[in-house]
Amino acid sequence: MGDPVSSRTVLIGYSVRGRAVVAALRENGYANGFMVVDSDPVRAEQAVLEGVPAVVGPCWRLRTLWLAGAHTADHVVVAVPDDDMAVQVTSAVRSLNETATIITVVRSTEVHELIEHAGADHVVDVRQVYEWVPGAARPQDRGVESADLEWTVTERAVALDEIGRSPLGCGHQVLAVMRHGQRIWAEDPAVAALRDDDRLLVVSSRSVTT
């Protein structure tokens, strides 16, 4: 892989949400100076064809974010299509960059507090993004994004088969590790190997019936 790219704004996710953000940036005069990150090569290629430089790789991995310049960016916009993943990506970005302004786009209002807990400075409802762009089509809600979900952060013990493993290998729902009363983000090398007395902060959701 090449050298990391210095970028003023990094946009993570080039699905419908991400493309709406790019349209909004261009509508407000920010046609250049931003970098896209997406785990899907097809979406990354689409970004390049539309004149936006892109880095391909898992959006929650520190190396991918570093190569995109998230560690030096002034602004990072998290626009991944899944709210659960948005929590993990936001925490990964914050662990890399303590000073960047992080804006996370979400569907469910229930996840706002969790996103802020993970390090976002601003949480934006995805419907608001389309209001930024005159004439932008609003996609129909479908799948998990249209469901009513209740989001919580819970603490649990490390399982026997997780001792010695990285928290990143225990599922993307793991947000942080509690060690000796201190919260450490899952991406921090200090918790690369879990201990039997660690506790895990995990994000969970369930459908809410009305």
C-alpha cells in the first residue's frame, strides 16, 4: 500500500448516505479536498469515476482509516449504511484523531446517544442530509434501517475463548474494554490481547414492537 493521504475531510462510506453527503458538500462549494473510504471496491470505484479519490478497505480498521488520512483530517464524516457499524467506525476514528470534528449520519434516533458516547461531535439524521441537497431523491426505507430499534451499551465479562484475543476479533459490536476501571477503545494497541479480568463494552440492539 502507498503513503497515507493528507486530507482535510474524510468521508467514510459511499453508499446512498455517502453519495448524498458528497452532493451536499459540492452544493456548498466543497468540490475538492476530501477523501472517500469504503470497504466495497465497486462503491470505491464509483467514487473515483465521479471524481472523488477513494481508499478501499474495512472502514473500522485503523490502517484503512490511517491510509485515508483520518488521523490528520480536520473533519471526518461517517456515513456507513448501518447504524450499528457507525458506532464502531466513529470510535475507531476518535481513537486515531482526538481533535477532528466527527459528524456521523444515522437512521435511528435511538442511536444518537451511543454515537456521541463513541466520540461523535455531531449526529445527523440521514433524512436531514437530503434536505441539504435541493432535488435529491430520498431512497425508500428498507430492511434493518426501517425497523424500530432500541440501542444499548452493556458491559460483559470476557469469555474464555476470547482471552488472549484482540477485541477487534470478538465482533464489531465490541466498542471498548474496561481495564482496572479505565475505558480503552477496542482499537487501542494497549488492549490488543484481552485478559480474563477485562470487561467488554458492547453495543446491542433489539426490535421494538408497538
